Amino acid sequence: MAQPEINMVSIPVEAPRTLMAGGKRWDYFERFQVYWFEYLRYRGAATGLAIAGLIALPSLPLATAVLWAGAAYCYQESKLRDSIVNMQRRIVQCN
């Protein structure tokens, strides 16, 4: 029985991402600064939409559902941006 051919293998590495990988520490900071600000923006929007949903709950129940759905979406997006900034694993690809 023939073995299937494997072209590329991905190996997760437990070592943390080094700060000097692409240059200097400032280069690393500039690379991930965009994601950090997007994390703050989405987290603020999620908090604001959730509070607006609580305020609108007694008088506008349908609007509350829409506001809470927007808050949930923004919260998930903030978690995504946070995971990009705080990534602790690197993928090493071997040919």
C-alpha cells in the first residue's frame, strides 16, 4: 500500500513570538498597533451598544434586540483583534 504524498506540514511551536523578529521593537509595535486600536474601538462599541440596549429595553424591545445583536458582533470582533495582538504561538511550515 502506497503512502500518500505530503507536500507541506504545519507544526505549532510553543515558543513566544520574539520582539526582534522583523527588526526593532518599535517595528513590532507599529505592526500590531492597528489591531490594538481596533480592539479598543470594537470593545467600546460593544459596551455602548449594550448600554443603549438596556436604556431602550422598556420602550423599544425590537430595537433592543438589534442593539444587543450589534453588541455581540462587536464583542466577537474585539476578541478576534485581541487574539491577534496577544498571539503566543507561531506556525513553522516545513517542506
